[in-house]
Amino acid sequence: MNYKSTRDKSEKTYSAAQVIKQGLADDGGLFVPESIPTLSAAELEGLAKLDYVGRAADIMSRFLTDYSYDELLADCSAAYCETSFPGGAAPLVSVHDNLYSLELWHGPTAAFKDMALQLMPRLLVRALRKTGEERTSLILVATSGDTGKAALEGYRDIDGVKIMVFYPVDGVSRVQKLQMATQEGSNVNVCAIEGNFDDAQNGVKKIFSDREFAEKLNEKDHFLSSANSINWGRLAPQIVYYVSAYCDLMNSGAIKNGDVVNFCVPTGNFGNIFAAYIAKLMGLPVGKLICASNVNNILTDFLATGTYDRNRKFHCTTSPSMDILISSNLERLLYFVAGAERTAAYMESLAKTGAYSISAEEKARIDETFVGYFADEVATAESIRTDFERYGYLHDTHTAVGFDAARQYIEQTGDKTPLVVDSTASPYKFAADVLKALTDDVPSDPLDALDALSSLTKTEIPYPLCGIADRSINFSSVIVSDKMADEVLSYLAK
């Protein structure tokens, strides 16, 4: 299994270890597999008999063919161990009727990013060895809240790696900010920027494309890599939990092997839902993929019209991890429906004008699988309140967007197919907003909302968030986004 850049129409290919080490292609494109491995009905039956670790090792071995199965099994066993994921990774919960919640937040940072970022550092360390790399890998991350903490936790104190995370100073929740600011580890650094997530992401992309900066790093025996979902090593582990959810539905008797299942994914950067698309291309019986957005509904508009236009107002919402106007992983979908040459042209148009429009034929191919809906702030709060009062099920703000979008889809289409909604974060990561949706009464200190929410709902605060207010602040820098490169060099000089 080799990989290509989404923007390169030549025959140049890369190994899995190379793409995990490098992160982003030299031409600015994203890496994609040159072919998709198949998943048969008989193989699904076998996977259904395995635990999550076994399923993960099997699926990953189909994409990372220069890693041995034993290597992947060892890494998956370490990543998804009971210590990190008490009670098991990615449990599937029946909420009501044919609507299910795939809880992806039971890991060490209480967000779905743990599902990939507990495994990815292990893959990177092996990639460095496999490619003979002796320099230190510098992981640069732009985060809208969850990726940063999950990456920091995954890469902390890993030999041969340093990590630096940038986040929008006013674009994350109080809990998310504290999780990053209190991070421990000898090889980590965190810095806030003035602006929004897109400013942070553009700053990181600019650094990656700066050859002079790369040479400066090389002189210091460092090279750049990424932990965002632009890195295939981050995205590939996400394919696993869609296959696993299907297996769990089979095991519960809710479906038979071969029955179609729909997935609804709250997403901003499009990586999480694109992983579901790859699972479908493999042969997983997936019907519709419902893309759920908040009022930053650029993806909803794109799926409806075929035009992607980021020239619009940016909204700060109660679901900040989705406050994104540049959905990087959409480029991978464009590659699969339009090819490398047209994808490169679309990305050039996006960079120059902030917009592009795909052809009617390309949109028709996307329409076969994808549909988009969005929830505003009122609908998000109502989704939290309604599902807790009616079904005793507690959402975070992002998951609430997903459930609202799922219901819009069902009401509009009448589709009775079993529908799985990705639950992307613990309600306690956004406790103040969840509490407000339930009671309209929020403590003056957002951190007090954790205990108040626990008392009200009779649910437990997840172990990664217990006592967060008492931890020492280790990082407090705030800079303008055009100083990000300087901040990186300053960090390496320490």
C-alpha cells in the first residue's frame, strides 16, 4: 500500500512510514492511499468476534503495509489499554429507537481525538526508525480545542519528538484551555494566538510550506511533522471505530451482516467524516453520511450547492471545536471525486479567492453518500435538554449538534435505517454550556459547572477532568499569528 499527494498527477508514491513521518506532501497536498483495501462480509464476521484492539490492528494492517501485524497489534494494545480507556474504547450506546451514540471520548483527554492520538505517536516512532531518520521530529499542531490536548498527551516525553501546539486564545472552552495550559512533559510547548482557529491553522500551514524555515530546522537537527488530521497517521485510526460500531450493532442483534447503517458526524475539519467514507469505500455497508455543522455551516452549504466559500462571517459558538471555515480534509474527498489536477486547481482557487465550485458531475458523486445539516445555538441547547429529559442521555455541545442534524435528516427523509451519531466529547469538557442548556443557571466560575453538572445529572466527572482547577499553569503565552514561526524557533532555542 503506497500513498500519493492529492495535488500530484504524477506517479510519485510514498510508503506509509514516509507519509506518517512527513505529514504534509511537498506540494501542499494531503496524502491518500493509491488504492482502498477491501473488507468482505466474511471478514466482518471475524472482526465482530474480536475486541477493539484486535479490530484496530486488523484494519490498520490493511493500510500500513510496511508495518508488521505484530508491531501494530502491540501498538494498538498499548494505545487502547484499560488504563487509558477505562471500560473499553468506543462503546456504542442505544439512545432510543434506531438512534445510537458512538462514545469516542473515554480516553485520557475526554475527547474523540484520543482514539487516534493515543496510537499515532507510536506509529510515528516506528516510522522514524523505518525511514532511518536521526533528526528530532517537531510536531506542529493548530487546534480548535481537542486535538491540541490529545496530541500533547499522546506525545509527551516520547523520545525523538517535540511538540508545539497553537490555539485561539478566545476560541476554546475554559476546560480545554486549562487542559493545555497545565500540560506536563519535557518535550511539549503551548502557545495561544490572537484570532480564530483558521488563523492558527493557516499559520501552521505557512510554516510547513516555508522551505527556508525547514532549512533552519534542519540545521538544528529537527524536521516538521503534523498531528492534525491532515496526517494520514492521525486519520487512519479513525476508520477503525466505524467498522467497530458496525460489529457492535451486529453483536447486539440490531442488524444482520450486510444491513445498511447511516452515520452522522459533527465535524469542522472533515477528517472524522472522511474516515467513515473510507470505511464505506472498503465495503462497510454504509448508506448516508450526515455531515453535522454548527452555525459556521460552510460544509452544509457546500454539500447543498457545490460551492465552497469561506468569505463569510465567523461565529464563536458553544461547540468551538467546529468553529472552522477551512475544512482541510475536504481536499481528500475532492481527490476521490475529481482527481489530483482538478483538486490542485480548487485548492489554488481557495487560496487566492477563498472559494471554488465543483462540477455538477462531481457534486452528484458526493451526493450519493453525503448530506449536510446544521444546528444553531438554540437548537444545540434544545437537543441537550430534550435528550436528557426524555431519554436520560447527556450530550456535550458538539454531540448535540450531531443529534439535531440526525433528527433533521430522519424527519426530512423518513429514513428508518439504524443511525449512529458520533459523540465526540464528554459533556464535562463543556460543562458550563451543557448546564446552561439544562437549567439556564450557570455558576460565575465555569469550572464550578463540573460539580454542578455532576450533582444535577447524577453522572460522574471523567477521570481526565477531575481536579483540573487545582493544576499548575505551565503555559500562558499569547502572540499574534504572524509571529508563530518566531515562537517555534524561540522554543527550540531553549
